Amino acid sequence: MRKANTKRLGRVQGPWGHLGLLLLLGWLLAAPALGAPRPPRQWRALADTASAPPLPADATAQAPIRRPAAERLRELRGQRELQYVEGTGAPEGAGFLARLMAWLWRWLAPVFNTKGGRVAWDIIFYGLMGATLLFAVLKLLQVDLTKVFGRAPRALPLAYETGQENIHELNFADALAQAEAAGNLRLAVRLGYLQLLKQLTDRDFIAWQPDKTNQAYLRELAASQPTARPAFAELTRQFEYAWYGELPVSAALYQQVRESQRQFGQQLSGAGRAAHLA
């Protein structure tokens, strides 16, 4: 038994056995070096070029600067929107109102850029839009705006209906006397003007109708009596200011208007007599 083991051990320890042991020993000694991680390829490339000389500077010529055509520059300079004065924000040569609005906007811009300013601007903007829409609706519905906003029309001391007037049925002498006695001088101015319309109608200078406007009477008078139109136009203006414009009529002002109406009535009487004689 011992002899067999000795022979097997002798075969292992032969020349090839010694060579195998040496290879095994060498592999064990070189294993740490073989197993060490190698650096990435990019690092190795940088390490290889670290000692290389720097690249020379770019010797190519710089790209030329492209400038707009002279005609295009003149066209842009001529545009009003591109002409600004430093510090104002308004175009050069702008009027006073444009400069004022530019200054006002520059002053308010920092305020409106805040959160509270934007809210205030929205309230103002939508409030104005709503007021404009409301005004348009009231006008379309023909609502009396003086009553809506608390301004009632002035009450007349006399029971007088202007919508049912018929100049051919009115007693102007009595109506004028009552209006003057009651101090209703605006109504007295109206009655004096209607009296002139009756005189013009009686002489066929105009054709009176309840739904006609004063401008229509002026056109008819200009066609029939051109010389009388300027005086009647001034009397019409005084009547419209006093009646429709609710201009306060003082006693002195009423005397002037009433005297002008009398003078024009006398001219109509003279023109009527002249036309009758002719």
C-alpha cells in the first residue's frame, strides 16, 4: 500500500508536476495586478494627449458684419412709431396730449404692475364698460336719464301741455301774460317763439306741422325769405337754449329775448303787407 502511494506521488512530482506548480504559483502572485480595474478609455486618451503641445490659434478671418440697406434705414427712421425721445416714451414731435399720456402711463405703470394695482385696474376697466353698456341700454329704451340720476325736470307753475300745442288755437296774449305773471320765463320764451311760427305760417313762409323740427322751418324760411333767416336762426338758438337746454332765464335776459321776438314779428308784418300790396 505504501509502495503504490509512493509511486503516485513520484509521478506528480515529475518534471510536468513541477512546471504546473510553478505556473500556479505565478498566477497566484500576479492575480492582484491582473484583477485591478483599468481607467476608462476617455481618461486614457486624455492622459495620452496631456503632454501634447496646444493647438494654434484660429487664423481664419472674422465673418463680415451685415448692415441693413440705406434705403431700409431711411424707411425705418421715417416711421412715427419708431421715433422716441429718451425719458418720455412719446414719439418725437408728438403733441402735448401724447406726451401727457406717455408721462401719465409711465407714472402709473409701476402701480399697475403690482397685484393690487392690477386688481384696481380691472375694477376700473370693467366698471367703465358696465357704465357704458348701461347708458347705451337706457338710451335705446328711451329712458329719461334725468330721472334715473335723481334730477327731476323742473315743474312748470302753469298747467301747460307742450305735446298738444296747436298754434292756431292758442291765445298767445293771455298765455304770455299768465307765464310772465307766474315768473315762468322759460315758458314765456317758448310761447313767444310759437307765436313767431304762427306768423310765418300765416304768411306762407313756412308750413307748420306738430312733428316738424326747427331746422326744417329754417330751411323753408331760407327758401321763401332768405333775408329773414339769420334773425330767425338767432331766435331759434335762444329758444332751444332756454327750453331744451334748461338755461336759467333772468328777467333782464327775458326782456332782451322778448324784444328780439317783437322786432322780428314786426318785420314779418311789414313783409306780409308788402307782399299783399305787390
